[in-house]
Amino acid sequence: MWCPKCKIEYRKGVTVCVDCGTELVERSVDETVDVCEVSDEKTADEVMEYLSYSGIKEVAKERDEEGRFRITVPLAMEKRAERLFRGYLLAKEEEKEKESDTSEADVAVEAEQGETDTAFLGETEGENVLLADEIAEDTVDLLYTSNKKEYIKYADKYRDMKLSGITFVIFGLIGAVYLILSKTEIIPIQYNVVVFWIIAALFAGFLISGVVSVVKASKIKELIPKEEERTKEIMEWLDQNLTDAMVENWSDSRVSEGENDLVVTAHIRAMLLKEYKEESIEYLEMITEEYFEEHYLEK
């Protein structure tokens, strides 16, 4: 089961997304999804080669009626391909900015001391900027952490574990009642001693697993307020340090809206990685996506 809005997978039996309330749909593991859409075939081939070299061998290229090229990957590779594509866009932007600053630095060399100016990936007047070497480090991070699991909020962990625990407890109790009714011959089904105790052990295992899961869920529940407070704090930091002017400066009118969205989210993520080094990459990635969807996706 899969949420078409949040792009989160759920186990069978869940019908509604716990994050957005959207009804889940069933998707085939053989289904493919779009990573990006570009107008130039040379760029499309370059992206394909980049993704393939990074470990996604099933990447494909399709041409639509308007002559644009769509890069597709298997559904299971969607998140990994998106992160790799963000790294690709940042690397290309860094390369372009370095070339621009190198030409300016050549003029400065003749006029002053021969020192090359540091390249910037994006700059707005009166705002703090991110240095190219810092973004380069983040680009490497994007490329080499793509195998990490998606971050799951404590609230989601609590709901899933509690639901699993209750389900196991119910199965265990039903099994216990069934065995009692069978033993007292209320249900006309009899088992030999060995089979009876095997079934009893199985249902006891369900019951014990359920109780353990419920206990673990209660401990996870205690962590939810702290996580929500930390998330709120980071969101407020973004409100104070991220401006529409910065986002506009990162965007490029020559590329598609989807490509710009990836670039902007990658920059926001880089800001958070620089400011909150103690937090996990998956956690900051989750905050980045939530913040972008809330503040810029509709725009």
C-alpha cells in the first residue's frame, strides 16, 4: 500500500495515510516513476549515466509527444533516485558558479594579488550565503548516504507498534479461548497432546509479542513531545533564516518546475546540515520536505 501524495509505503491492512489522510493505493513493484523531465537529450543521457553509475541500473529514458525526455526508475528506487538527482543538480550548479567566479578571479589576479575568490552557490544582498565547499560536502553527502532508511517520526512508530501489539494480543487471546473451548469439547475439534501444545505455544507467542510491542509503544510515546518540540524549533529557525529572495535566487527559469523544486529543497537541506550537525541526515531530510511542501510547493 502506498500514499500517492506523501510517497510513503505502508504494510497491507492500512488504508489511509497517517500523515495526510489520503486514501492509500496498491502499487506494483514493477511500476516505474518519473525522476525528472528535461528538454535536451544530451542532458537526459547524462542524468541516466549518472544514476546508473550511482547504482540504479534500471533507469530508462522516455520521450513524450512534446519532445521532452522523462527519466524513469523502478518504484522501489524512487527515493534514492530523487536524492541522487538533487546531488547531480547541485554539482552542476556548483560547476557553473565556479566557472563564473573563476573568470572574475582572473581579473582580480591582474589587478591585485593573484588570489582566487571563493565560489558561491547562491547569494542575496544582506543575507548569509553558503560557501561552495560547504555545499560540495553536502553534495557528496547526498551521493553517499542515499542507501539510508527514511526517517520515521516517533508518532508514526508509536501508532504502528501499538497497532501491531494490539493485533497480536487479540490473536493470542482468540487462540487461548479457542484452545479452551476445544479442550472442554465445546468445539468438536480435538488435538493430540503434541499438536495441542504446539498450537498453545504459537498463540502464547502472539500474546507475549503483543504485550512487548504495547510496552515498547508506550516508551516511544514519551519521546513524541520532545521530537515535536525540536521539529518546531528547526522550522522556526528556517522561518527566520530562509527568505523568498533566496529561494528565487536558487531557481532557474530555464528548467522545469520539478527540477527547481529539487534544487530548492537541496539548498534548504544544506542549510540545516550546516546549522544542525548533531541531527541525523534522515531527520533533517524529513523536515526539509515538510517545510518545502508547506511553504513553497503550492507557490
